[in-house]
Amino acid sequence: MRILLQRVAKAEVRTEGQAARVIGKGLSAFVGVGPTDDAATARRMAEKTAGLRVFPDDAGRFDRSVVDVGGSALVVSQFTLYGDARKGRRPDFTGAGAPGMAEPVYLAFAEALAGLGVPVKTGWFGARMDVELVNDGPVTLWLDSQA
């Protein structure tokens, strides 16, 4: 799995015909699923995300997690995190997991994160979405289950 994680003051995702899904302070997690990822990978990455200390303590140091600060998470599927643009001008997405296997893993990540005490809102798997966020810090991290 590849996750682009951002600490946010607020974030929301919209798609045509649906009500926006909105969070306040917390994390936006753009989640890409690789072909070898599974529910165990999703749980491990959710534990990493929930426990990651990227929020400041009273001294301003990164010493609090999203759980510690009572934050939420906006989890959005993002197969393009597996895009390979090393050759040519058009990215190759063959490194991403096929939709039929990727969606359950993406949902397992969101469910595991919620099970760890983080209120979660999700995007719509496979849909064209508009995502709006206010990056707090800015703080942006790349998590990779293969690293």
C-alpha cells in the first residue's frame, strides 16, 4: 500500500449526486493498493497511520497522534499513487492492484482505522471525485508498506 498522508485543518470529498463527506482537524489519507496487498497489510498501515505522531504537543514538537488529538480521517482511494512516469509522457498504472481486489483492501484500511478510534469518512471507490483540503503545517508524509 502507498498512502499520501496529510495533516489537515479540514478536508472534504465530493462526487456528483452525493452529499459531501467532511472532516475537521485530522488526516487526509490518499490510499493506493498494490497487487500483493491484503487485509493484513491494511490493518498494519491503519495502525501506523493512527499512531503516527504528527500533531504538535504544547512545546510544538510532533508528539501527538490523530487519536491523541481527537482528530478524524478522510480516506480516499488513489490508484494513481502507483503511476509510473519514468518513460514517455503518459503514466503507466499497471503497478496498481486491480479494482476487484483493491476495493476490499481499501475498505479494510478505513475500517481498521475506525476500529482504532479514528472517526473516518471515505470517498467513493472508482469514482471521479473533487477533494478539497487545508493542509495544516504543511505536513505531508509518504507511507509505503513495501519500504
